[in-house]
Amino acid sequence: MAKDYVNENTNTQTHLTDTQKQRMKDFLKGLTRAEKLVVVLHYYDEMTIGEVAEKLDLSEARVSEMHSSIITRLKPYLQ
């Protein structure tokens, strides 16, 4: 009986993860090109904010501001 509970719990967690992934994709579609580049370079290419700023020829403060804005807007999609 405990095994069934664990399976149901696992399925629920998987479903929530799939839902969150879809919401994340929907959110990312709404970003500007520059915002998408910040996300890709920082999270996928694992560049620091300073490296992203240099790559995009922006100030580090501007990239940091963009990143903060993205994260703030993203939070409701993951709740």
C-alpha cells in the first residue's frame, strides 16, 4: 500500500515539474532578444554577469538590472 502512495506522489511531482517547464517555456517566449541572451549566456553557457555584459557590449549594471527584472517576472510562473 505504501508503494502505491509513493507512485502517486511521484506522478504528482512529475506532473508539477512538467507544468512548471511549460510555464517556463511560455515565459521565455515573451522575453526580448537581449533578455533571452542574458538567460542563455548566464544559465546555459554559465557565464558570469560580467562576462555576459562584455559579450553583449553592455554595462555590468545594465545586465544585472535585466537579470533581476527577468527573475522577478519569472517567479509567479513557478508558483
